[in-house]
Amino acid sequence: MGPFEARIDADLVRGYGAVAIATQIWDAQNEGRAALTPREVQTNATGGVHGEHDIVLHRPIDPGEPLRIWVEGHGARPAGRNSLVTLRYTALDATDAVVAEQWWTTVYLGVTCDPAGEPAPDHAFPDDARSRPIGTYTADVDVDMPRRYAQVSGDWSEHHFDVDAARRSGFDRPFLHGLCTMALCAHGVAQVVAGDDPERVRRIAVRFATPTFLGEGLDVRLYDAGRVGYAFEADSAGATVITHGRAELRR
């Protein structure tokens, strides 16, 4: 379904790098989730969380260029007592060429589903990558970061700003948007292995393990994953917040 109009300015590209395109799918996500997620999953789930995200940039995005976003159902599969539903978003330019693809997997809690479609693209952490560490990137997650991200993404979900709302989501204090944590990881990839050039990052994929809390540091550890690029994971406040990170660079 679509198209949904999008346009990324230079500040957004500088601030979020490869993840900037993810800030442009808010309307597509809301409408696509309602129209493309199995009705019984939506009705019976006790909640939903962002499980995985995978972005592939076919070329660097020119600041200000008009884009059109399309969304389609990619696949669904049971995961224990929960369901994983993946929607695929495709960004086209003025010539109808594909600029970017992204796969957003939502974990619907407390409800199972029948397998359908295809699983999201693989980005599992290679077993032998830990023997080839490359470096670590550290970022500070300040208390104002959720507001800055919300201003560009449109995601003003209360649990990022309000203690009571965070507690209703199962946490004792506000936490950072998952995609903002992903953007920090992308910055780490660019700095450690791409000469601090975010345009060289072609793919960035993650699995969200637990939220990143405000006022904490984020440590991103990178590994050589051989022919598939780079693997990474991230810790904050003594907990692993990102697992199965994958990055690929543009040649």
C-alpha cells in the first residue's frame, strides 16, 4: 500500500546516517500495521514491541530529494507464545528506482499465528566473529535525546518521556527509542570501520534485546564477520540492548 511521501533533509542525514530513512515511515507504519497485520493477532495480542529492524540503502540519499514509500506484508511466524510480524518498506525515487528497503519486525505478545510469507532477511551473529574483534564505540545517551529524535521521527510515545508511562510499559524509567539506539550503532560502525563516513554504510540490521535507558552510556562492540561484513552488539547499564547486529559497507 502507498505511496507515502517522504523527504530527508541534510540535518537528518547528518544526525542519523543510514537510519535517517527509518524516520520517514511513520505514516506508512501506522497504516500498514493496521491493514497488513493479521486481524486475530491485532485483536488478541496483549502488547507489541519492536523486535528487529533491517535497513538496506541501495545508494546514498540526496538531501531534499522526494521519495515515495510503499509498505507490504512480508511474513509472519510464531515464536513461542508470541508472534513475529514483518512489514517491508520500499523507498522509490522520482525515476521509480529503489533507493532503500527496510524490514520492521514487531513482536506481538501473548498471541500465536500461523506461518505465512517469508522470514525477515538473516542477520544472525556469526559464531566465530567473537574471535575477530575490531573496536568499540561509546556514546552518551542524555536525557534530551528522545525529544531530539521525536522531533524528526514523529514518535512521541509517552514511555520515552514520562515515568508513569514507562512503568505501564514494564520499565521503571523512560527509555530511548529503539531506532535512535540503532542510529547510535550506525554512527559507531561509521566511525570504527568506515572512516567516519556514514554514506559508506549500506546495510544496518539489529535485534532489540532491551531498552537503552536515559543518562547511561552505550557501548557498541564490532567484529569482523568475514564475507558478510561486520557483526556488532551493544550494552548499556550492564545489559545487552542490541544483539545480532549486522553492518555492510558500500565499496
